Amino acid sequence: MTANLPSDVMKCYLRIHHAFPENSISNSILQENDFKDVHVMIFIGFGFLMTFLKKYGFTSVGINMLIAAFGLQWGTLMQGFLHRGEGGKIPLNIKSMINADFSTATALISFGAVLGKTNPVQMLLLTFLEITAFAVNEYLVTEIFQATDIGASMTIHAFGAYFGLAVTLILYRPGLKNKHANEESSYHSDIFAMIGTLFLWLFWPSFNSAIAAENDQTKTIINTYYSLAACAVITFALSSLLDQRGKFSMVLIQNATLAGGVAVGTCADLTIDPFVAMCIGSIAGIISVLGFRFLTPVLASKLKIQDTCGVHNLHGLPGILGGIASIVVTATQPETKKGIQLTAGKQASALGSTIGIALLGGALTGAILRLPIWGQVSDQNCFDDSAYWEVPEEEKLPEINSNNYDEHSRFEAIM
Amino acid sequence: MTANLPSDVMKCYLRIHHAFPENSISNSILQENDFKDVHVMIFIGFGFLMTFLKKYGFTSVGINMLIAAFGLQWGTLMQGFLHRGEGGKIPLNIKSMINADFSTATALISFGAVLGKTNPVQMLLLTFLEITAFAVNEYLVTEIFQATDIGASMTIHAFGAYFGLAVTLILYRPGLKNKHANEESSYHSDIFAMIGTLFLWLFWPSFNSAIAAENDQTKTIINTYYSLAACAVITFALSSLLDQRGKFSMVLIQNATLAGGVAVGTCADLTIDPFVAMCIGSIAGIISVLGFRFLTPVLASKLKIQDTCGVHNLHGLPGILGGIASIVVTATQPETKKGIQLTAGKQASALGSTIGIALLGGALTGAILRLPIWGQVSDQNCFDDSAYWEVPEEEKLPEINSNNYDEHSRFEAIM
Amino acid sequence: MTANLPSDVMKCYLRIHHAFPENSISNSILQENDFKDVHVMIFIGFGFLMTFLKKYGFTSVGINMLIAAFGLQWGTLMQGFLHRGEGGKIPLNIKSMINADFSTATALISFGAVLGKTNPVQMLLLTFLEITAFAVNEYLVTEIFQATDIGASMTIHAFGAYFGLAVTLILYRPGLKNKHANEESSYHSDIFAMIGTLFLWLFWPSFNSAIAAENDQTKTIINTYYSLAACAVITFALSSLLDQRGKFSMVLIQNATLAGGVAVGTCADLTIDPFVAMCIGSIAGIISVLGFRFLTPVLASKLKIQDTCGVHNLHGLPGILGGIASIVVTATQPETKKGIQLTAGKQASALGSTIGIALLGGALTGAILRLPIWGQVSDQNCFDDSAYWEVPEEEKLPEINSNNYDEHSRFEAIM
């Protein structure tokens, strides 16, 4: 069974030990605090952000929890394989738990792209494969290219987005070309989603500074904080300006307000002025809003990329922006991190590697998920919790053909 | 009036002083952080976990707050009576606030067993009596038996569960033998409950490590984290496997995913391998799911134990598992805590004392709550906020006989 | 555009630098933790507290976010102008971010008074003006009068409340004399509001201790914690006692339970007994409940003050109580803070200055907001998200005249 896999691997191949933090006490407390905040972002933030669909809240918050609980175990092992401690043991400490949460974040971002169209077994498989690909790319970026990406604009956000987009492209459903009746929000589902938005927004400074050096912590927090603030104001303004009647759009407020956190990630611990951070945040907000308004519809209709949550606009484009910003910053001012000289070339290699591996890995994963053995949900039952959950009476759709999903979407059939 | 009781006691019998932490600065910061997390678990975690009932959300989150606010004051006094500072003063510091929150948790667990069937006055009385009984048992476990129970699997979780089960047995309502129409969830009430589940799940490592020694902190956090992760994955798998159509059940995801945090509590700061912690979490998940599916219906129909939230499966059985695990661990490897040799016998005594005092105290409390003077709510008005709350129009039940609860369930009549 | 204003000012007039905390490591960690909690209070606490209206949740949580994101940027600048660092630079550090969040809180409190009756452009203008007035008053209170107000009972809570009351008086709408059909809660909107209440309640100790001296931290936390606990229990008791049928009122539980945090603010770091803190909390609860029940209706009908959320009862009266308590405490026992002798006279001056500047500033702001150029929403469309938001179908009010708000409430028209 799935749950035993990591346990068995742990048991059989490795001897895990408790590694106590060898660094200073204050840094260890800082890490512990950041870990808790990142943990809240993963389970509450990502989980509730996706509850905006009116009939898919159980899956959003529930399968998000399943993916995360599974992913952090597999992520611990993958990180351990690549960053082995002495004696070949996997080190377990607060930092490795942060890294496990980080690697899980990529799978949750991709989950947003395919939300409503994949079943839980497919998602576990995606998580397994994506975390593996993430670990490979992260190794390349940090060890081979020696690039910096403290807030992981590239290695988590752009990676998760393009991986998910490749998967959703391969899993393209012509039957969903016209908007599915369930692919919309309800009044209260939109408010639930704001719980996710706000906890992500609030704890993003902790996300970006979680693995920053101790004396870069405050700087990283400040840059992220002001980038997000600028981004949020720009997003509200643009959301109103782009609407014919001047009204705000919930999907933009829920998502584009966060783009500033994504985009400032790579540069957050570099020597940049807070004003520069605010510029990055503002541009990220603009790109994200424009992406939601103009690009997403085109991707769906012309390129067969059905991106349910618009992760391209929240994580993809702002992630690339973060990478480009780091190329510009390292090109214009010399800086050293962990004793290594940062260069524009290293940063560009990291960005290229990230997008390449994400697209390749996502396409391969999509091909595997498309195999008929996983019990794909029918187009008709997409975006509907009742395909996977016992749902209270009032919400059950009468039109669902229960024979249909009985045969095809049983979770237990696979276990 | 109730509210004045602790204040008066404080004023008249005791001189309270601010006790500043005598321990190291880093430990005091760690304690302060853990305190905040435990506080969130008590008010948000327990409160929202119980909002799953479609017409009982006000009471779940509101009366949870009342019980907790009252309980932490009474808990402070009870802890103070037993762990007096110099000069007979009650010490007030972060640790005593954590302990007050802990003692309150037992009452909130019992609240889950009787949810929907008791009125606020009865709950305040239960809180008063249970915290008193808890303090006695905790004194026995720590001072007399000298057992260890860092995450309180036994002294909080098993205690709260069996206390509540004894109360609900004594308060047995034959009229609720057939499921009450209000005793079910709605789509949004189930999502509200997930807020509770997730905050409990996320901050459980802080709960278990809150009073751990400074150099056991990281170990305790790691063991709890991986136990919960293993438990969550097992719970999802079993939930699907046990359903005829392979569907997940919200009640299992909301509750059984947390059993790993309960069960690993007692052993979390002992020298166990993280793999052992994951095993404990996995077994806890299995026990909890099986309990919800097979045991709870039997308890209700055969043993007259109507356990609304299934606290037996979330806190009772996993709590006992935690105690048994500590017996096995201390039997197989010698270990010392606070200079005291741990033994299987001490742990077994603690487990026995906990269950005995909980059952006895619960039965006595049930007998007191059954007295006709407290204005029991009628069977018909069970599981319905409108018995105690002004409820917005759309939710008012037309069939409620207002004369009925006017006479019997007035909170003010008792004050 | 609005978003560029602070950025431009920053860029053109000032050179901002990253100021690293010069104080001890442990204090800097404490500040960082408190900052996160205050941040949660601002965005989650205030935002969700106001979601109680059945058709105004998007605006409550969304425009709360806009005001806060804008306000913290403007607050940073205003704080910087008055507390300039060396070389005329604006210091950016954790403490300045806490202060920026604090200054934003005043605008969010005033938002509660005018909720449902102002549009987003008016709210941005109010935020801009109120944060400016706040900075002036705070400068007077701390630098000129040299008063103490660690938890800002006066400078934030009373200030925000009376500022907002003055604004709503000037913006008086005779058309809303009879209760608007939308000015009520729904079952789920009341539960959403409890998310706000609980996070405010839980993190209030961090709010009051955020800028306290390191060795006053524990005392401040303890005083706030017990004041809130006493206040919550009193509020529940009074809520039931004042109702004819003994039922609790959600509006009282959502709001008056917090009054203890407001009222204990000024005295929280002074040498008071925890029992005194509990008395202050209890009195605050009583005042707040009585205010909601008896004063708010009179203010609306006789004094033309339409206070949507009842901020007078949650922030105004308890804020004054906090100021009076500090006058009594400083009059009866000599105490020194930051080397300055505290006196009753200084505290009284601070209270007077706060209320005077708040009323004057609020009246001026109200006069500006009343100018016809801002596109006031019609009485009919008050308390309705669909005036400013794209709202999912099921919630759209058929009776809204879309020509009406097209002309008058367009956000973009102003940008």
C-alpha cells in the first residue's frame, strides 16, 4: 500500500537518525518558526485556496492534505538520498522538514492545474513523480549550476506550474472545451478560498526566509512583505480597471495578490533596495492579472492547456519573472552567497534547467497518468466531490450516473 | 455568578504573583511559541472540528470558547493548588498557561462525546468537575507513579474520552436511539470542520513538545510530525478501502487523521526511531478508522453510549495505544527523564489510574448533570443551535416548540 | 495610481535602508513572532470579523485586505517621517513593520463603523487621512505627553473608533434609518465571523506585548490573557441574562468577548496584579455588552451615528476604559518606563488628545468623503457586495438596478 512505501524504504535501505541542529540556538528557533508557517501554508493555504469551486471543496482541502502528508514523507527520502549525512544516513531535522514541505509544494501547485480532472490515485502518482523530478532539478540548480533561489521562485513555483501545465496538456479533455457547469464558485466557496489566500499572503515572508542565512532573515522578510503589499494594491486597481463596470473579480484577488511573493523569491535575500522589491511585486501583479484575463482563455482554446486554477498566472509567469530579476540583479552587482560568486549565467542556467525538466517531467507524468488503468473520471463527473466522497444529501447531483463512477473512479481498486 | 468564582477564589485565598521564567531565554521563547500553538488548537482546532453538525455550529465554536475561557481560569487555580510556588503563591508563567490550556483540553474532548445533548450550564459544571479530576489524576501520574506522558496521550486524551463516555452513558437518551434528523453534516459545515482538523494536525507537534525538555524539543516535533503523516495516509487509504464504492468519508478524514498525534504523545520524547513513530501513527489510524466504522454503532446500540463526535476513536483508543506503546518502549530500553528511571510498571499504573479516575469521575459528573435542576434540553431540540442562540431567520426550525425550551433550557435561570 | 504613491514618495524623497535590529537576538525573535501574530490579526482577524453580514463577505475580507496592504505602506512612510533614522533615512525593520500594521489597524476599526456604506475609493482615502492623523496623535502621546500606551487602548482602539464614528456621523444616511434588508447575518456568515473573533482573541496577547520591553513581555502576555478570559465568560453570562429567553447573541459573542483585550492594553505592562487585569477585562465585557444592547440603537436613532459593526462598544468604550485604568494605576503607584516617570496627568492628556484628534480628523475626513466626486453607493445598494464585485449567480440580487451603480460606484472612474 502506498503508505508503506516510504516507511519500508526507510526501514530497509537506510538508518535514519535524529540530527540535532548544529547551528546557533537563535537560528534553530527561527527555523522552527518558519517551518510552522510553511506548514500552515502547505495545508491551510494551498488547501483552502482551491476550495473556490462550488462542488469541489472536499477534494480541494482533503486531497490537498493527502498529497501533502504523502509528499512530505517521500520528499524527506528524496532529499535524503541527495543530501546524505555521515554514514549514509538520512538527516532528520527542522531544515529537512522544511525541504520536505517545499518539495511537496510543487505537487500542490501542479494539483491546481489539473484540479477537478484527476482522481486521488493519479494525484499520488503525480506527487511521487514530481517530487522525484524536483529533487533532480534542485540538485542541478544548487550543486551543479550553483545558482541562488532562496524563495524558490524558479525551483518550486515555475517548476510546479510548468510541470502541471504539461500534465494537463497531455490529459487534455475535449469534452471540457465548453465550460463545465460545476467549474464555478459559489458565494461561500469564494470566502473559504480567501482563508487560503490570506494565510499564504501572511506567511509568505516565512516561506522565502525559511532557509535564508541567519543574518539575511530580516532583509528577506522585509523584501517579501513590501513586494506583496505593492502587488496586492496593484491587483485590486487593475482588477477594477479591466472590468467594464469597474468591479473586482474574486479570482484575481484570490490569486494575483500573491504573485508578489512568488516573484520576489529568488532575489529576496540579495542586496536589493526595498523599492526594487516593490517594483518586482508590482510587475508580478500586473503580469498575473493580465495572464488571468487574456492568456488563460487562449491557452485553453488554442493550446489545449486547461489550467483550472490558473497556476500559470500565479506561479508560472511570476516564477519566471523572479528568475529574470535574479539574472538582472546578479549581472549588475557582484554578490556572494555561501562563499560562491553569483553570476547571471548561473541564474539563467537554473531557470532553463527548471523549465526544461518541468516540461519534460510533466509530459512524461501526463503520459503515465493517461494510461487507462487509473480509472479516469468521466468528463461529466469532473469538478464534483461526489465522485470520490460521501457527500451530504443536499449537495448530491441527481444527474450523476452512479454506475459510471462505480466502475471507473474507485480509489480502492488501485490500492 | 460563574465568572466571579475563579476571580473571588484568586482574590480571597491566594496571592498570585508574576513568576518570570527562571529557565534559559531560548527555552522561554520556545515555550511561548508552543503556548500560542496550543492556544490555537484549543480555540480554533477543537472549536471548528465540532462544527460539522449542520445546525450546531454556533454552539460548537461558541460554547467551545466559553468552556475554554472558563476552564483555563479554573485550570490555572487547580494547577496552582497542586504545584504551589514559594510562599503558597500560585505561579503564573507561560508554563502554567500551557498547563491551564492542557487541563481545558480534557473538558473539550468530553464535550465532543455529549455534543448536542447538554446545555451550556451543564457544560460549565462538567468543565469544573473534570478539570478538578484531571488535576488529581495528573498529580498521581507525575508525582506518585512518576510516569512520563509528555504529549499526554493518557492524561489528556484517554482521560477526556473516557470521562466523556461515562457522562454520556449516564445521560443516555433512549429518544435518540434512532438517528436525530439534525445529527448530520451539511456540505459547508464539513468544510468548516476541516479548519479545525488542519489546525489541530499542524500544531500537534507543538502540543506534544510544549513541556518537553529543551534538548528533547526537536526529537519530539519530528516524531509527532512523521507519526501524523503516516496516520493521515493510512486513514485516506482505509477510508476508501472500507467503503463499498471506494469513496472517502469526511468524518474519518476529519478525525482519524489526527489519531497519530494522540498515540505518539507519550513516547514522543523517548529515544525511539522515527520509523517507530510512523508505526505508532499508522496503527493509530487503523484503530481509529475501524472504531468509527464498527465500534461506535455498537457502543450506541448495545452499550447505550451515544458518542456524538466519536471521541472514543480519536482520543480514547489512540490514547490507550499511546500508553501501551510507552509500556513497551520503557520495558525494552532503559531511559531516564528528569533524573527518574522510567519503567513499564510506572507507565502501566499511569494508564490504569487515568482510565479508572476518568470513568469514575465521568460517572459521578453524569449523575450530577442528570439532576432535573439544570434544565435539560428535550430530545427534539437536541443538535439545534436555536435552543440556546438567536439564529438568523433562514435557519430557524419551524417545528421547535418555543414554550418547551423557554421553560427548560434557559441559561439565565441558573446563573 | 494609488499604488504608486508610496513607492514614488519612497523613491524620490527618501533613501530607505535595511535597518538590522540592534537589540538582542532573543528580543528580535520575540518581535518577529509578535509581528506575525499582529499581521494575522490585521488580515484574518479584522477581515473575517466583518464577514458577519450575509451579502457583504467579499467586501469585508477583500477590501479589508486592500486597506491593510495600502495602509501598511503609507504607515511605513508616516512612521518614517516622524521617527527618522540617521541621515534622514526611513528605518525598515521588524519594529517599523509592527508599527505600520498598528497604524493600519486604526483604519480597519473605522472601516467597521462605516461598513456597507462607503465604496473602496472612499476607504482608501479614509485610510490615507486616518493614518496621517494617527501618526500625529501618536507623536503627541509618546513624544510630547510622554504617556504610556503599550497595547494602544487609546491610540489605536479609541482613536479608530471615534474617528470612524465621526465619519459615519457626517455621512449620515436618513434612508437607512429603518434597518436595511441586507444588514443582517446568515448562519454561515456568523460562523465565518467567528474565525475573525477567535484569531483576534488568541493573538491579542501578542498585540499588546509586541512593542513591550523584553523583560515586560511575559507580564504583558499574562495580563492580557486573563483579562480576555474573564471578559469572555462575563460576556456569555450577560448575553444570556439580558435576553428574554436566555439565549446567546452572536453579535455579542463575536465582539464583546474581545473588549478585555482592548481595555487592558494601556496597563498591560504596568505593575498590576493579574486579578486587576481580570477586573478590567470583566468591566470591559459588561460595558461592551450594555453598549451593544442599549447604546448603539440610541446613537443611531437620536445622534445619527450609524455604527455598522458597533465599534464604539468593542473599541471606543473599552479604549476609554483602558485610558482611565492607566490614569488610576499611575495615580496610585509610581512607575517608570524607558526612564520616564509615568503620571496620571500625562495619561489624561493622552486620552484627551486621542479623542479630540480622532473626532476632529474623522469629521474632516467625513466631509471630504461626502464630496459628490467619489461616487457614493445608493442607499438601496448598501451592504451588498454586488455593487463592487462580480458575485456568483445564486447570490445576485434581482432588484439591483445596474444602471444605478454603473454610474456612481465605479472604482475605475477615480483611478
